[in-house]
Amino acid sequence: MNLILMGCPGAGKGTQSAKLKETLNLKHISTGDVLRAQMAAGTELGKQVAALINQGNLVPDGLMISMLQNIISTTDQGVILDGFPRTVAQAQALDDMMKRLGRQISAVVMIDLPQEEVVKRLSSRRLCKKCGKPAATATQAACECGGELYVRGDDAPQSVKHRLEVYRQQTLPVKEYYQHSGKYVEINGNQTPDQVFEDICNVLKKVK
Ligand code: AMP
């Protein structure tokens, strides 16, 4: 099974991917995580993309497509794509890539969330440096795993506003790209993570 998880920033793609990869034994590919790891390691690529990411802009398609190609072509495991494709050009490149590899996208799951809720979630989001999960409460000093909590540079209010605009302009057309493919499903993201997970699992029961 190969899944695409879509949704605006803060919709819960990372949280749901973490649950789904365990249940379905899939490889979780978060392009945002890959880029942040490059930034943290101070690589050339990391330096090249840092300003774009912190300002809430997208990294150029060419770079993202070859990054995904490298990851996906070195695994036989089914994948969850979290944060890719973010443009129609990336969606088309993914189609070509999958065709060449003799694989198929099984489902495109859109986690839907009202904008007010997105802003609320992102402005209070703290993530764990060690396991990557968001903190469960606003007051806890550290993650349950013991890791230190931090605020993502691009969760600053100005970047959030810009990321939502970028999402509307560049990523929403990807929804149209998939909407009539017979693989597209929408899930209500304005529920607890467990309820969202249950809805996604119910939808995936019908997917081969
Ligand atoms: P995310 O963790 O998915 O919210 O991604 C964080 C940031 O990484 C985004 O705001 C973009 O700057 C960059 N990024 C991640 N995935 C992509 C992609 N598929 N295309 C372009 N930029 C991306």
C-alpha cells in the first residue's frame, strides 16, 4: 500500500503518519523532516533551503522531486508520503516515478481542518527534539519520551500566515489533481487524533 497524506500545515499529517506506519507497516516519508534533518546537520542542502523554510516558502520542485526519487527508489516497502506532493508538478513527477517503479498510489487522504483551528494549533505547537511528536499539553516541560520540546522556526505567526497562503495557492490545486482519480478521500481533522485515525483506518479498509 502507498498512501499520500494531504492537509494544510497543522492538520495532523505527522501525528497520523506515526500511527499509520506502525499499524500498516509502511515507511513514513516526511519531506519536511528530511529537510529539517539536513538543516540540523548543516549540510549544503540544509543551508540552501533554510531561509525558504523559515519564511514559509516551498523548496523548488526540482530539488524535492530528486530527493523523493532517491528515497522511494531505495525501498521496496509501501510508503506514507507526508508533505509531498505540494505542487501539481510534484504530483505529475510522482505519477511518472511510480509508473517507472511499477508501483501505484493506493489512496490520497486529505485531512480537512478549518483555518481558525489551524492557526490555533500552530501558534501553540511544541515538538519533541528526540521523537518528533507534538507535546500533548501546553504546560508540560518535556516530552513523555524525555526529549526536549521546541517551537519550529516556521511556526512563528508571520510564517504561519504565509504558509497558509502558499498552501492555498500551490498545494490546493493538488487536491483538484487527485479529486477525480477515484483514490481521493476527505477526513474530518477537527476531532481527537484517535478519532481521525479511526476514520482513516475505516476508509483504508476499502482500499486494496
Ligand atoms: P512540513 O514539515 O511538511 O510542514 O514542511 C516544512 C517545510 O519544508 C515547508 O514549509 C516547505 O518549506 C518545505 N517542504 C517540505 N516538503 C516540501 C515539498 N514537497 N515541496 C516544497 N517544499 C517542501
